[in-house]
Amino acid sequence: MLKRSVSDHWEANAETWTKHVRAGYDIYRDALHTPAFLEMLPDIKGLNGLDVGCGEGANTRSLARAGANMTGIDIAPTFVRHATEYEQKEPLGIRYQIADALHLPFDDAQFDFASAFMSMMDMPQQGDVLKEVFRILKPQGFFQFTILHPCFVPPFRKNIRDESGKAVAVQVADYFANIDGNVETWWFSSLPKEEREQSKPFNIPRFHRTLSEWIGMITAAGFILEASVEPMASEELAAREDVVADTRITPIAWIVRLRKP
């Protein structure tokens, strides 16, 4: 899939996506994923950070509130507009700009760290993106990112439920399929029926790679794999939020922290 087509898809998604995540419909992100990401994060107070694929800025704001001096980039102008408008209303010192992760508009060794929240699996040429992030990091800088788990969320995943509706197993397939921009169509699962009736679903280009391929791209870029987490919901959270209950069977996300030597 051409880079331009990826940009067009995300620009088309951006208005509704912003509305829905700010209304709290991305329960997986808010209840499990972002807290796990922040818990894994080293101390970033006073560091200069770059958030790659920042969307409407929610996670960038979390990093800024943790004390980092943040810059956020996204390929979709509407996301950048919404993030900038939020910054103008509630300033955290974040700078946002439209940019492509394949060609980061920054000098070598400019940032202490970089982050990417569930965006890398939606980018083409991830190996080249990793090399670009490596370039703009200072020596000893780190890149913490998260993606859909390559092993447990391949192109096909289906929850198997018992008679009560409880998820008891997960079926996966097509792990070795090299997906380059296949468009997946979906809503947030918690979206109310009335909102679905007046909203178009998201069209998300996906670029699936196996775990071995991800490790290969990471090492080829020059990074050292420093830490890895597969978030799992607690029993209490799973009982409260069914959206994350299946993470007690297999993880949905893989969070990694890479270090530049």
C-alpha cells in the first residue's frame, strides 16, 4: 500500500476517532493499555520526547504530565488539528506537527526518547521507521512502543465463549501471512448502537509482521531490546470491563522498550 493511501485512510478516520476516544469508547486503551505502558516507562522528567503517531494527543499529554518536554507527530492533519486545539485550551508545552515517520523532520540525536502507542503496526516499512527513530535519538536514548501482539493478534483472531458469554479461548490464524496494507473495518466494541447508526466504521490499513520479523527489524536498526511486557487485565478489571477480559487468556498488545547504544 502506498504511503499516500495510508495517510488518506487515517485522515478519513481522524474526526470520528477523536470524537469516540474522547467520549471514552476506547476502553482497552484507557483501562489497560495506557496504564501498562506508563508503568513500564522509565523516569522521563525533564527529557525531550517524540511521540510517533500521536493521534489526537491523549497519550502525548500523559507523557507531558509525567514531566517530559513533548513533541507529537501524526500523518493525519485532522489529528494534529485536534491535538493542537486541546493544547491551546489546556497548555502542557507540547508541540504538534504533521509528519511522516518514514522521514522524520528532525536532526540526528535530537531526542532523549521516543514513544509510539499502537501505531507501528499501522505503518508501512516499519524497519525504515525504526531506523529513523534510531537516528533522531541521542546515544543511550530509548524508544518504547506497543503494537498488536504479533503472535496472538495476527490477521485473524476470534474469542471463543461459553454458554454464559465468557471468553474461554482465543482462535488465531494467518500468523505467517505477510500483510501489507490490508484494510480492516471496525468500530470500538463499546460503541453504543445509536452511535454506530450515525457513524461510519474505521478503515485501518494493517501491516502484520511475525515476531521474528519484528526482532529482525529491531536489531537491524541498531537497537538493543531492553524490556518487554504483555499486558493482562486483573481479575477485577476483567470482571468490570468485558472488553479486556480476553487478555487473561492471551495478550492483545506487546510493549517493548529499545535502547540506542
